Amino acid sequence: MFLTLALTDPRRVAQGTVRLQLDWGRKVWKVAPGQKAWVRVGYSNEGAFEWKNNGVIWIWDKPSGKAKTTPLIIWDAPVNQLDILHKAGDGRLYDPKDPAMKEGHFHWTIEAASAGKAAAGPSALRDKAMGIINANLPAFPALDEPPNCLESKAKTKTASGGTGCGGFPGWLIGMLGPDQFPKDKVKLSWEETDATTGKKVAKSSLNGVTDPTIGWEQLALAIEKRRGKPGSLWFLYNAQEPNRRPKPGDIYTLKQPNGWFRHVGVMVDSTGNVWKTADGGQGQGFAVGYRARTFVPSTGELTGEDKKTAYLKGWVDLEALVEKPGA
């Protein structure tokens, strides 16, 4: 997470900006060398930070040979890596390196999330998707067990271990307005173990983009074929192109080490190596919530459900999924 700080001295005279990185996993802040405005504030370019339960972050620094100091305090601060509610605020220069800056102020903003090197901001459709998710999911790391936005009554994993992860993407498409999306359906077949007899039972279902389904790869490929546009909707992850990643609102899938399906969910932010996702199939099997998933670009490994090894298989592009005239 990166914050842009617009600094002022005690007389509210502008003193430049600073780009400050917060590493929530290690609870470490960093400032890239060469930022002139930081020279008057901090002694070093890296240190620890502490989130307080009164909604502030203390930035700690340590001058050479001296006790640690608190050069600045961030007010109304983000609470974690997945916080999408606290996007901007103010702060105080509490004990900066230059005494003339003491009691100065700053306004901070979180840099807009972007996937890969895309320069453009999120589309209206992606913004709407994030708004719907934000309005229906609890703040990280909490989970909503049923009843929730997907389930009307209490529910847990099925006898064969099935969860509700496949319901979340279809629910989101329905909330976005299903008329703008394809009506294609594909038949999916699988086997389940009968809880009573212990025997394998053949199962199948016909699924579209608003249905609870894990078959998003098959759906996307079928839509591409019907449109005559292969490679336009379903994207396999390629470790040779680590900056080509799913964007906010895209529907991603995880696979097991053997290639079998592991999970499906919706991307919130694929910036850096700690990704933010919105998912069903959590908790006891049918809870919804935000997840933080560590990503390894060289292998595609992405923290899976219950911390089991999983890899990013691919994703469906939300904007490309919209049915255009003549498609």
C-alpha cells in the first residue's frame, strides 16, 4: 500500500510531497531515496509502524545512536492492507528531523490500485462492482456466515466437501445487471461421493454467468467460440508475463498442484505480492468476505483456501464479458 503525503510546515506552507509505502505483513514503512521533502521529516528511509486502536498509525524512526522517534502520526488511518473505506485523511508531524517542521501537518491519500502497468483508472463497470462488494461484505478479516448476501439460511460444507465459492461471481454479475452479459450456458459434469452409500454418483448441471458455478473457464471459452474471438475473455496466467494480472472485478480461478480446480472468486487488487480478493466459500463453507493472498509471480502460487497450496490458473475479464452489439 502506498500513501502520498502532501506536507506543510506549522504555518501551513506547502513543503512538497512524500510517497510512503506501508508493508502490512512486516509492519514496516519505506520511503524511496531521493525524495527531498522527506529529508526534513525522517532520519532514515525505513522503519516500523504501529496501528493504534484509536484509528491512527504511528511511524517510528531511529536516528543513529539515539532512541527511536515518531516523526509523524497518520490520522483516520487505514486499518489493514484490504481497507477500502479509509482512502484519505490528515496527519501531524509530531517529532520530525527538522525542528522547524514540528507541528506541521499533511494530507494523505492512498494511491489508486492498478493491475500490472495499466495507466488508466478503473472503468465505471469495475467501480460499480467494487461498490457492490464493499456494500455487502464485512471489513477484513471478518466473515459473514449465512444468512448473508448469497445464502438465506445457515449452511455449511456439503458431505463431499463442496462450498459456496461458485456462487459469489454469479451473484455479482446479477447485481451488476444481467441483461448486459451473455446468456450462454455450458453443461458441467462431475462425480460426487454419496454420503449414505459411499459410492460415486454422476452429477451434471447447465450453468450460465449468473448461476452458482465453478466452470468459469469453460463458460468463457464457450463464449469466445460463439463470438469467434479466441483469447479475448479467458486469460491463463503466464509466469513469463508477471505484470499481466487480473483487474478489479475480474473472476479468477485457482488450481491445485495437480491441476484440478481449487477455488473461484473476484479480484479486488492484484498490486504487489499481497493480493486482495472477495470470495464466497469461506469460513464453514458458505461465508463471504475479503481475503489477503500472498502471490509468487515466478510460479503463480497464490495462497489458497485453508492455506492449502494453490496456483492462479487464469481469469475472466469482467469488461470483456459484457455483450457488445454484434458480438
